[in-house]
Amino acid sequence: MSSKPLTLAEKLWRDHLVLKGENGAPDLLYIDLHLIHEVTSPQAFDGLRLAGRDVRRRDLTIATEDHNTPTQDIHLPIVDPTSRAQVQALRDNTRDFDIRIHSLGDKNQGIVHVVGPQLGLTMPGLTVVCGDSHTSTHGAFGALAMGIGTSEVEHVLATQTLPLQRFKTMAINVEGTLRKGVSAKDIILAVISKISTGGGQGYVLEYRGSAIRSLSMEGRMTICNMSIEAGARAGIIAPDQVTFDYLKDKPHAPQGTDWDQALKDWSELTTDPDAVFDAEVFIDADTLDPFVTWGTNPGQGVSLMDSIPDPDSFDDPSQKAAAIKALAYMDLKAGTKMKDIAVDTVFLGSCTNARIEDLRAAADIIRGQVMAPGIRMMVVPGSQKVRLQAEEEGLDKVFVDFGADWRFAGCSMCLGMNPDQLAPGERAASTSNRNFEGRQGKGARTHLVSPMVAAATAIRGTLSSPADLEQ
Amino acid sequence: MEKVTQFTGTGMPLKISNVDTDQIIPAVFLKRITKTGFEDGLFANWRQNPDFVLNNPSYQGAEVLVAGSDFGTGSSREHAVWALRDYGFKAVFSSKFADIFLGNSGKQGLIAGVITDADTETLWGHIEANPAAKITVDLPSQEIRVNEVVIRFEIDEYTKWRLTEGLDDIGITLQSEDAIAAYEAKRESWKPKTLPAKGV
């Protein structure tokens, strides 16, 4: 029937086309799922009110509170009045427009990109949007998932569609077997380091290869989550049995004949064998080390076994200038071994690495171990449900015995919109996604790491891999 | 939306690459629920350094920001565009923009034009040599004119059309409501609905 071989992303585009754009106009795409949180939505709801418009499909829309929410004393009113007002605005708006919301205290409250998948609302073959750049997370299911701005949030609320310019496609081929102590986070940090923070611009990245296929859904979400850190429009992984097994018992998974039909449709969601990508990248999983960042953008990363690069080693003058600026901000010197960098804080959390598997991986390493002196470790589950599951498995006890703070769910120290921040000059090993200047607090210094590296670092006090504990 | 066509103003050189939206407006300023009044958040952390270009009196009142490559990376916050707009910028030029920032600019009437690295250097040179130099930004012809120099900038045709006509995206889309309804009628029944709520 179809003649031209297509990539997975191109198939999803074709399947959601409401109107094809003429004369340079963008295509109009239908949106299957719209996730909302308190930071990027208030002005969108105001826009609807001003124009006298309603929400077109409240049954394809869901809200939760995550960016501003405290991770302690959640039964008390939010202390910061501006945070409190923003959360209240979301509650008022979802009440006025009759939209489902999971508020603080609810077991489905949490980071929006953890909540969608755990409810089984994120599934293959969908278009998913949210006013948050890490919406790319949902691409792990074989969905076309994109972060959007507030004007676009309003557009989707009013029309359930978005005008979108076509994208290019890039294959990220990751072949081989990850060694012990190396995880999905290390793959994506290596990818961003290789193609740079702007390398994915205009592209949808499709992650392929044996190393991707052998990842759990949690690992795949970690990878797709950080596609935006390479500047990409989206990241995507073709669904397979791992995806179907993950979805099977989720609350909103299709039932009965719908499940059968869904499986049939989902099995076609692969890139055709003869399809051509606009660009291809290859990563060798066999030789990959734990990967960490030394600078102030996620592309400034190296193997944990390496040293901080000399800015003079960059050919590109703007990259060289960026490295000099980053090292000054980070208070680091070229040539310093990554493993010699001591941290003050370890943060285990964020939409990148706060799912149950991430907590298990870290708990397995710290169980029965002692935290390095002077370290503060904060563990913030991605959702209340993850927190409850972790407690069921006794992971909370492992963290608390180790001396870590066991918190309630939210975005927390990933961006410090709530009180969870680093003090000026403090240095963190963080499982989050951005090491930008001031991201985790004014003057704060961030090293992006995997949950396993975070755990090993908390034990040794310096950036460490789990293997270092055995020596 | 107001029509955007041509204006003349002065420029400001932001000689930094990889300016992410956390630098354009730190997260602490995102808690507001209004759509205006974000000018104090613009580059709030960098502004605490007296040597930062925004604090240079020579560039006060600038309406054209010329930045290094990879501008607007990171978070999707439209507040970054609101902050630039509220501060008084009407156009920002760079050799490379993050996609979401580019989209957000187009929604708010902020011209985000792509120029070459060489033209970035040229503009920086003109602005630094004479901060009062008048720069004309002409959207229909996609030209930046300063002194006797003419620099072409790239912007996608659709965004240019919408800006010059002052059109509202939602209004345009709602003209296609029949097509949306027709699409909805054939959506697969296995696709998820958030209502009635399950798993609560």
C-alpha cells in the first residue's frame, strides 16, 4: 500500500495529520494526550478566558502539581506565597474547566513525566505534549512526544491540535552490552557529549540497537528524557514486548478487544527496513564507561575515568570560550581527574532518574554502607506512587539508615523552584538533566550522573563508580 | 496580535554562546501567573555582575539583541521570550536557536532571526564601535541594516507571514474545525482517555 519506506517518527506524523500545510505552512497534527502542570499553564487558561474559548477535549487532558511542590511537610500550606499562588491557580483552573488533577497528597501526584506512564496513559502510537521540555520522556513508548511553550498549551487546550513544522530524523545506534555499573544515563550523556547541545536541533532522534532493546522502560525513559539536552525536537524508541509488558496491567491500558487491536497497531510502529535517516550516530555500548559532566551544559561531559579537558583542546572557538567560562563557574581546573572532584550534596531525583528502578539501583549500592562525612544526600521519588512502592520494598529504610533524606515527590532540586536548593558554591552529584549555571540554586555547581554513580559518590565523597567500591 | 513589520533601534552584543533559558530567566521568576512584568527576571543572575552587558549604560534602551550561537536552549519556558519582550527587545539574532525558543518567539511577536557566525561578528563590531548606531530590522525583506551594511536573516515563511499579518494561531486553526472533527471521528478506540479517571 504505502510506497515510500518511513521511519517510526514519520509514521506517527502521518497518522496524526489533520491538515497538510500548503505553501510553507506547518502541518496541523492531532494531539492524543495533553499533560499539564502549574508553571506553564496559568497564562494559557487566562488566554482561553479572554477569548471566551473552552477546553476542546478535557478527556485527553490531565494535570498534576510538581515544579513548586514541597517535598517535606506536604500536609502544611506551601510556605512561599508565589509558589502557593501558582499551585492554587492550577487547582482553580482545572476546577473551572473541569480537568482531572492529581494534587499534592494524592498517590498519583508527582512529576508529570512519571505520572503519565505510571497511569498507563502514555502508550505507543500517540502524540503527547506538555508545557515542559522533558516531555520527550514519553517517546520511550514509541509515542511522538514534544515539549511546548505556553502559547502552544493554550492552542492545544482550545483545539487539541498543534501546527508543527516537519522535522528531520536521526538514528542513534547503540550496539553492544553495557558493563556492570553502566546504565541508560551514561548512554544518553555520551550521546549528548558526542553530538553537542545543538546537534539534535530540528531532529527527532530514534534510539536503536541491541543496547537500547535490552533496556527496561525506565531506562528507555531516561534516554528519551534527555533528548532535549541535545536540542532535539523529540526522542523515540520503537515499542516491543518490553513496552507491552510494562503497559499490560496499568490502569488506563486498553482492555479486551481494544488491547488486541492496540497490539496489532503497535506492532507496526517500527522504522521500515529501507527507510533512510537524515543523520546517523553510532555509540559502542561494550566500551562505555560511566559518564559525568564537568561543565555547565549537558554536552560538556566525559568518562568518569577521564580528566577535565583542556579548553585549548577544542577546535571550535565558541566551544573553547564556553569551556573556559564553565570551568571558572565550576571552580575546576583542566587536567583534574573527574574522580578527584569532591561534592557536598548528592541528589537522587528528577524526571530523568526518579523511577522505582533508579531508586532500587542506588539502594542496592548503599545498602549496609556508610555515607562519606559531610555529605548531604536527598532522595526524591518521581511520584507518590513510586514513593509508596519503594516503601513497600523497604528502600526508604535503606536510604534513611544510610543517612539520606527521604522526601515526598516532585521536581525538587532539579531546578529548585521549591525550597530544595543548593547554596552558592555548593557542588552536587545529581541524577537530574541540566547542569546549567544556577540551575540547582544560585551559584550552585552541578555534575550530572547516573543513580549508581550518585550512590557510589555518596559513599566515597568524590565522583565514583560502583566499581570503585570494590577496590 | 499586533502586526510586526519594521523597526529601527539600537543593539546590544551578548557575546556568549549556549545561552540557555535558565540564564535568560531563572526558575525563581517563573512562579508568576501573569503574562507581563518579567523584565526584572531577564538574565537576573548575570545582571548581578556589574560588568555584564545589560548593565552597560551605553546599551540602555537597545531593542536588538545579537547573541552567540545556540541561544535559548533547555527549558521550554515561554517566560524567556516574555522577559526579553518586556525588557524592550523586539528582535534577537543568533546563528542557531533552540527549536522551542524559536517557536515561542513567533507566538509573541519577538523576531528571532538566524544569521551566520560571520554576520554575528559584523553586527557585534558595528554595535561596539558605536552603541548608538541605528539598526533597522525589516521583517518583510528579512534584512538587518546598520550603517551602510545590509545583512540577511532567516526566518521561516509561515512565522514571517503570521507576524506581518498579526494573526492569532488559534484563530487560524479553528477555521479548520471540520477537519479536526473529521479526524476525531476516526480515532482508534484503544487510544487512552483521562476520563473517567482510573487508578485513583
